[in-house]
Amino acid sequence: EEELERQKAQALDDLEVQLSTPGGLAGLVSPAVTFGGTAYGHPAGGTPASLAAITPAELRAFHAAAYTPGDAVLVLAGKITAEEGFALAQKHFGGWKATASAAAAAEALGKLPEPRTVVVDLPASGQASVSVLRPTLKRSDPDYIPAQVAATVLGGGYSARLNQEIRIKRGLSYGARAGLSARARAGVLSAVTQTKNESAVEVADLLQAELAGIADRPATPAELSARKSTLVGEFGREIETVDGLSGAIGELALYRLPLTELETYAPAVEAVTAQQVAEVAGRRISADGASLVVVGDAKTFGAALSTKRPGTTVIPAADLDLDQPDLRK
């Protein structure tokens, strides 16, 4: 009980900080906006209500059901032979009794919510967080690598399109970024930045336009070269360390992907063409189907955004319920 209460207190303190800042609050709201009503529709770190409700008995029951050999992958990386590794596994885990896997099958998530515009009113907030979010492909999808390149062209570095358009050309933010996060059943393409409350609507339009533009304006050779170098360089730096290598292998095992991707990833990225980027962007990460989340002082931008986007939902931060798909108490 004491251990659990200590961990819950730490987690709730972290949540309190997130709930008080535009960017942190946007990160907590985004799962419900994108995947509300499904298994992915909740903040991964919990909510104030869900954390407070956990009991030691529930933790023990979950551990017994889910922490089983059928769900486990053991990765050893370093100066170790296969024989030594299997001997260590037998020594430390040999008595672990086999059980049926408790992991859910990686079937489709089910019906996702319709795209929407959600404003969380955080009075007196110094800035607004603006996020465009679109459900997209799962990690095992054959389009994953071309989609990663497309997302990186959009917002994967200082010279990527979002930062060029929003920071460098217009000075509306200190930085704008985009990323593709793909999991077993689905992924999400996110384009995110922070700006003055007064420019929130303009920045939302720019994010949406640049997301649409990935399909309409083919990536130039210079863009492709720079962004591919970013992806390949990050991957190379990750797997050159023991921790990074074991993490990369663990991810491939988790998603049941061939371990040969360690060797094929960089050549596959380099082989992606501008036509492939445009084509996968049009099908998998376009602005169609995207939602918008804006967190900030809504008295500054709320009326203008609601006029431009009929049906905009405005929720006072004090009335927010992260455990509900509609986010309302």
C-alpha cells in the first residue's frame, strides 16, 4: 500500500503539471480526440481519476494475468554469445510456468470518432498549443517507411516544411514539428506547435495546409535528401549503443516484425521516392480525417475559430474529464 501510494502521488504530481500547461494539456486531450471510445483513447500515463482508483489487489491481479511467458520477449545485447544468453535465460526464467498469452490480438481498433475541433479554455495561458491529429497506419503496415519519410518532410527538423513556414517565414512560433507514432493496431500523425493566443487560428490553418501540401507539392530532391539523412542518422545513433540496439530489437519483436529490418531499414528509407511520399501522404496522412486541438486562452481566439470551423467544441479546463470520450464532466 505504501509503495503504491508513493507512486500514485508522483504520477499525480506529474499530471498536475501537465494539466497546467497548454502543451501538456493538449497531450492529455489528444488520445480521446483521435481514438476516443477505443483502447487507445486514454492518456498512457493515466488520469487523475484512474490513478486514484488503483488498489494493490488490482495491481496483483493485473500482474498475474498479463505478466506471463506467453506475452514476454527477453532481449540480451552486448558481449555475449547465444549459448551464454540462453543459459542466463534458463537460470533466471526457467521456472516461469508457461501460460496462455493474455495479450489482445492485434485486430482493428473498431470505429474511431469523427474528426472534430476541440478547444480547451485555459484562462490566462500565455500561449496556445495547436495540434492537428490524424489516425493512420499501424506499425506493421507496408507503407510505414514511406509514411515516416513523408512525416519527416512535413516536420522532422529545423528545415522541414512546418518549421520553415511557421517559424522561419512568419515568426509565429519557436518551432513546429510533426511525427508519426505507429502501434500494433493503429498510429497517429501529429503536427504540433505553440504560438501566441492571438495567432492560434492562423497557425491552425498553416498546419492544416502543410499537411495537405505533402500530397499536393512533391518533395524536392533537397528535401528528401535532408529528411532521409535525419531518419537514417537517428536510427544509426540508436543502434550503435547496447541499450539502443536492444530497444530496437525489442520493438521489432513486440510488433512481430522481422529482425532483418535492422539491416534493411536504412536502404529502405533511402529508396523512397518523391512520388511514393506524395502517394502515401494522400492516402494515409492527408488533412482529410484530421482533428484539431487548441489549448489556450479561448477568449482571444475561440470566437474566430468557431466561426471558421462550425461545430467547434469549447471545454473549460475546469470542466475537463479525461476519462470520457467527449472530455466533459
